[in-house]
Amino acid sequence: MTLFGTNGVRGIANEFITPQLVMDIAKSLGTYLGPDKRVVIGRDTRISGQMLESAAIAGALSSGLFVIDVGMAPIPAIQYYTRDHGDAGIAITASHNPREYNGIKLIAGDGSEFSRKGENEIEKIYYSREYKAATWDCTGEIITDNSVNDYYIRGIMNAVDTEKIRSRKFRVAVDTGCGAGSLTLPFLLRKLGCEVITINSQIDGTFPWRNPEPTIESLGELKEVIQYSGADMGVAQDGDADRAVFFDEKGNFINEEVLLATVAKYILAQKKGPIVTPVSSSQRMADVAKDAGVEIIWTAVGSINVARKMMETSAVFGGEGNGGFIFPEHQYCRDGGMACAKILEMMADGEKLSYITEGVPVYFNSKTKVYCDNLNKTMEAAKSEVLQSEEKIDTTDGIKIWYEDGWLLIRPSGTEPLIRIFAESKTMTRAEELMKFGKEMVEKYR
């Protein structure tokens, strides 16, 4: 059984993600790293977080690791802190998954997510149960550092044109969804000279108003706040604040793929270099890269794959079409707080967000998901059928079929028992047609 999914290990808290499992993964990490290494451990706001963080600390200490407990913080903040203060990190989080979930995510010493190779090594140790336990007199030490959130905020401010943003005195409506972003985003924005209107910004791991994933369907209240307050922008984050979605000054939700390409265009206007994005991203990214005369590199889905490829290729920007943006001048991981600051920097040139986002090509998307008991069997059957066609096929992650007027992607989820189906074309009719074709194929082999 594969332990790690697209982003760490996730499941229902205290059912699959138990203290024993988390402790054993921490012991596996300690065995992998060796004694006396420094590991940073923190968590998001989920109510099972303290229980599981305690288990991670116990496992790390039993392996002889030196633990820095940073407590509750956005995952990008923990990653940023790990880069400068640790040899590795452990984040207790389930990101955007529903409130009953939790998980564990490993962080490399450079602040990026643990490599796939590293995860595989941790898995081998975990399943072998051959942990290296420290002797009684060499169990690890632990300190607490509550400065992680302030340290992270300062890092973002050093990575953007702070004075230009402050000069505009933006009004921003914020919905952090009771997640970890509540500890940083409103404070960051105020330091950037913004008037901040917050909703759902109290810490509450039960996520009483909406689930941790910020979808257009769950953000109606934020839209109303923007319209009634005259805000220049609205922003909402997921549970661990590594992603963010945005509304323009009219209260219109900005398609994440549109925003990804818009930010890429802004970055490429300042500096040239490759951009990196998963095969699930819009053709808009390819168009923006072509217009700028730079290379686009497609990867498997997952921010870890994007970040690692960016590091390999010295890319100037990367991200996913789910609100996950990676800015290498700050750090090699998705960062919702940094994305918000960078978009304010874009707006500080004087244009409204609704106008800025009109500057990228228009495409239409359709997507769905199909629950499936045997992901591998279904995917192999679908791949066998598709490979008999004459279309251009990409198997970087799942099955991507390129057509003259669009594309279709069928791929298994890395965190849930379902297959995701994405389609894109120049018309909505064709996008829906491609999506329906993919759904019917999956259901046929389910």
C-alpha cells in the first residue's frame, strides 16, 4: 500500500490518521535523517492537530532529533521557517480536505516539500518497522519558537514592492475560513497599508461556516462583503493557507486558471525564464509562455512536482490552477499569503483587478469527478483504450489527450478514491463534450 499521496498522507483523523501512524512516520523520518538533526514541527487549525503534533514530537524525540515546536501556523510559514532553521520539517495538515480529515506532510531542509524519492525512502522504513531508537541518554531535545508567523510575514514583505503597495491604500476583504491563514493574512495586509475587512478569521478547527476548500459555492458571503464595502479585492484561503482564490472589485470570482496565467504574464514582463505547471493547467499558460518567448514545462499534478522542476530548471514562476502559486524569489512552495501580496503589487501599477485579468486568452473548462473503488484498474483500462486512438497522448500524469480544439485529462486523485476529469476548449460546448466523453469512459471501466 502506498502511504504518501499527492501531498503527504491524509485521512480521517483518529481513524486512519492516528497518533500511532504519525508517531511512526516521525520515527521513520528520524531514522532517515540520523540523530542530532533539527526538525521543525507545526500544525494548522484542525481540532485533531494538537493530538497529532504531540505524536509527531514524541516520534521525533525518540529518534534523537532536536525538535523546534512552532505550534499553529500556515504551512508555507512552517516551510519558510524550516528552510532557515531546520534540517527537515513535519506539518500536521490536511490542507483543503473536509473538516474531519487530517494528515502529515514532510518538509525538506530547503523548505520545499519532501522529494518523491525521499518519501519512498520514508515509506520503506515505515513498512519495515526498523526504526533507529535513541538510547535513554540521547533522546532529542525540544524548544518552542512562537515567532514563526512574524518571521514569515517579514519574508513576504521583503519579496514584494512594499512601498508601492502601501502607497495605494487598498481595501481588501478576507475570508481565511477559520484556518491557519487567520494568524497571518490579515496582519500581513495591514502591514502593507491595506484596510482589511475580515470574515471567518477566528481560529476554529471545526470550520463552522464553510469547509476548508475555498470554492465559489462557499464564498457567497465574501462576495457580498466586497460589493457592499467597495473593496478593491477579495481573497479566501484554504485550511492551511498554501492556496488562495480571489475576487475582483466587482465581486466576481476570478477563475484560478485565468489568475495563474495573469500572474505568469506579469512575472515574465519583468524577467525571462521558464515557467512550470502541471498537465492539468490551462492552455493559457502555454500561450503566455509563447508570447514571452520562454519555455513552458509540464509536470505531474502536485506542487511538489512543480517546485522540484522549478528548482531544476531555474524557472521564474510556477503554479497550479487551483490557487497554488510558487514564487522562487520567496520560497519553492505554494504560498497563498505571498500570492496575495504579489497580486496587490500588480494592482499597485494602477489597474483594477478585473481589467488585469482580461489580458490573457479565453478558454472554457469543464470538470467532474467519479468515485472509483479500484483506481489502478480503471486507469489502466482507460489508457489501453485511449492508446489505440490517433490523437496526441501525454501520460505524464494520468491520461491527457490533445485535440486540435482542446484537451481532455483523466487522472486518479492522490488523496481520495476518485478519478478527476478535466477538459478545456475554445468553446464551452466542446469542453463539456470532451468532459462527458471522459466521464463515460471512466464509468465504463469503474
